[in-house]
Amino acid sequence: MKNPRFILVPLLIFLCAIFLIAGGLAKAFDNGTKPDGYEALAEKALAKGSVKVIIQLNVMNIGKLTEDSQEFSGHKRGKENSLDRRKADALLAEAIRTVADSVLYRLNGAEYRINHTYSTIPFLALDVSMEALSILRSLPEVLDIVEDVPVRLNRYEGSEKGPLKDFFLSDGPEPPSLNDTIDVVGADVAWGYGYTGSGWFVAILDTGIRSTHEMFAGKTIVEACFSADSACPNGSTEMYGSGAAAHYYGYSGYDHGTHVAGIAAGNSGTIFGVAKNADIVAVQVFSPFSGSICGSSNTCVLSYPSDQLKGLEYIYSIRGSYDIAAANMSLGGGEYDSYCDTDSRKTAIDNLRAVGISTVISSGNDGYCGYVGSPACISSSVTVGATNDADVETSFNNWSDTLLDFFAPGYQVYSATGASNSSYGTKSGTSMAAPHVTGAWALLKQYKAGGTVTEFFGALNSTGVSVTTICPGSYDPDYKPRIQVDSALESLGFRFLYVEATGSCGGKTPCYSTIQAAIDAASSGDFIKIAQGTYDEDLSLNTSKNLTLQGGWNASFTSRSSTSTLNSMTLGNSEGTVTAEYLVFQ
């Protein structure tokens, strides 16, 4: 007979373990991991051998550490700023890594694979077996476990008749070119003001980019790839540097990112994106899937939220090296009628917003009335729907009076494609609308580098052209602004002063009868538009300011300045400069 004491001790250990696990489960459930969600994950892990998950980590002092990191936005340069930023980022990364390492240590002996670790957001992306999932469920370091479900591109394929809307758009016999949509949103006028996106980057989280396309000639293109299925060009889950964002070939939607990047920042010399002189951060976040998963006979590309998280974090991590205006995400899925702020991607989007980088997301192409897709349902993102060039909502657009923020052109937009270095084509979708807003953000950033996302959002919101939804029913409001970037610039403080010898200026204000009077009244950064006529003046600066003079009405005038050149003249002293453009001096 066995000694009862040797039976009792293991029994007590077993009971203690049960109580500890139960306590851990209760803690996990209190923080968002629901039994029904776990059961669904467990079923998939059991049936397939593993399941992809995103784990939210319980990191001590994460709020304070994140705030310290967010103190440092990208446009502030200098050695001291750089050192402080790196220190704050390193402390945040160390805190997250410590908890992640603890979780992985506890998984020893169970089957799992690391897809991504993160350094600025408290998450961990894994493939886990049933055994590993069971362990994770019990850990106090784990706040939540959600499935890493891939989402689709937000491009529209099919007739113009959406599933919930019976309105049909007619745009005439010829599809609009990209240059047409540029004019619609006022980007061409903004260029005339001198704002082309120069000095700024737009980030495109998409299928990658054909970086050798003529629309991107001469641009700096920063590349990265994140693929939980190890589909980066190097065969890994991550890749950085030249060629990292090269898109796949032969898959449905493979060149979507090239088309989107062209809309936001392309410049072939004759075909232009909104921020035609901006540079690009191309982040490839898609993986190829078989037709059975795509719901068609063709292979396609889908994007895991864990890859998107890594892409958003990457943009945040390079903010000290590149001036990034906005991040574009023309992707998503699902049906949401309220904010989805429990989504893990909100944490990364909030980080970007805190340092002045907006995350612009397409609303989706399901034709929903009252719903948008995810991640467009995240409150801190900028959600964009599609109109045609006549400012009519497209029937495929997902509309919500609460969740949709802006409209932009998204019907048959002409831009770069991936077939060759000079190939172009038209695509429709909210995917095409979003990069118009992303490009507009770069123009606003060039004007006001320190402007916040909230400030620029307000400028675009208050100056846009109202477009009423075609959705039936009652909405409050029943319209959203189609962006008008030139007007947004003016609302931020950018302004014109007008000069005409008669003092009339066609009713435009403020109006002056001499150029010198306008120079004296102008603030640094203002533009002075001069009407046709003769202005016999000595021009000088009396204070420190930088101004641009434009002959917007085919102006010609006589100047007694010692320097006079055809089309351009710069007058300067120790206190500032005046640059004259498009003027004929006689």
C-alpha cells in the first residue's frame, strides 16, 4: 500500500494549480477575452493544428511610457531631440519586450510560431497550437486574444450598381483622368500657391509598389514588407530596404498599391498625383491566398491585421528619419455601425496621430447605408468615401453619418499600374478616394509642418464641398464634405493679397493700388497677386518676411529695382526676400 502522504502532496499541488489557472482565466476574461471567443479559436486550432492570433500584453506603465515616446514628432530635428526620442522609444520597447519574453517562456514545450513582435504597441502575433492557446488563456500577462483574420483590398469590381443602392452614375463617354480628379479637389490651385508636398512623405500600406514606374521617377522610396505568411521577397515575415515592397505578379489586385501611390504622390511629368512632389514610404502588408479562400477562381492578396500593425508601427519608428504626413490604408472589411475602438490597430493609429501623422482609411465598397468596414471604423482614423467627378456619391460607397469623415473622387481614376514602367489604367473604389486625402495631407503639412491631425481635419471639414448621400432614409447629417485642399490651405492662414493700379482688384480683398503697399501689409508666407498694368515703383522689404509675387492676370510692370529679369525676380536684403514669379518686367 502506498503512503497516503505521497498521494496528498501531489493532490494539493494539483488543486493549487487549478485555482491559479482559474484566477488567471478570470483575470483574462475580465480584460476582454470572452469564453465564446476562445471556444471559436480553440475549434480552429484543433481542426487545423494551429490558429493565427494577436495577443494583447499586460505591460506595466504602458500609458506613461507611450506618452513619453509620443512627445517626439517627426518634423522636429536636432541632436538633443533625436537622443531623447531614441531613449523614450527604447524604454517603451524594453517594457513590451520583457512581457513578450515572459509569455514566450511560458509557452516552452508547446507548439507556436512567432509572426511579429512589436516595440511600440503591447501586442504579440503568433501561430499557436491548441496547447499553446490553452496556456495563453491562463497567463496574467495576457489581456486579450483575438484571431488574426486577413482582410481584402477596398477596390470595386463589377457594375456601378451597389448592393444596397439603386442609383447609377453616368460620367459621360470618357473616364476621368487622374489630372481631372486633381482639379476637383483643388490640388492644382494649391500647387500654384507653391505647395506640392515637397519635403514630405506619404506612407502607403498596400500590396507594394512598382518603384521603377515613371510616375515615381526621381522620388525617394522607402520600402518595407510585413507578411505573417512569410511572403516577403526574402521569404521571411519581414524585410526592409530596396525591393522589400516589390509587389507580387499574377494575383488579382497585385498592383493595387502602385495605383494608390500614383494617386497620392505620382508625377510622370504629365500625369500627377495630389502631392506630386512628395516622396513615398511603401509598406507591403499583403500575402497571396488561393482562390478558395478569396471566394473566386483566381488567387488574390489579403492582409493580416498583425501585418498592418507592424506596418503602422514601422511608420512610427522612422518618424525621426523622414517627415511623414499621412499613412494610407485602402483596405478593410466587415460591417460596423459604431466605432470599433477595441481593435488592436487603434493603438498604433493613436501613436501616429499623437505625433502629427494621420491614418487615412477607405470606408469600403459594399454599398452599405449606415455602415463602414474595419479598420475604417476606428475613431482616431480619417475615413474616406468615394464620389464621382460630378460630386455624387458612388453607389458602391459605404456610407455612415457617424463614421464617414470625407468624400474624395474614387470612380474610374486613372493612375499607374504594375504591368510596365509606363502602364496606366482606371480603377474604382474607396481605395482610390483615400489617397486623394492622403496626398492633400502632405500639401497641408508642407504649409504648416507642426499642424496637428485635428487641426488639418478641421480645415478640410469646414472648407469641403457638401455631398449628400444617396442612401435612402434619414441621416443626421445626410452629407459629408468632399475635400477642397486649396480652401483648406486658406483656412489655415495662407492668403493672397491683391494689387491693381485702380484699387478695384475685381472685388477681391484685401486690395492695394501699389505693390509696395501690399508688401508692407503682407505677413511672411503670403502671396501677392498683381493685376495687369504698369507699376513704377521701388520695391523694398522693411521687415523680416518671405513673400511670393505672382502675375496671375498676365501682369507686367516697370520696376526701378537694380535687378530685373524675365519671368522671375528676387529682391532681398538682410531681413528677408521677395520672390516674383510669372511676371514680365519692362
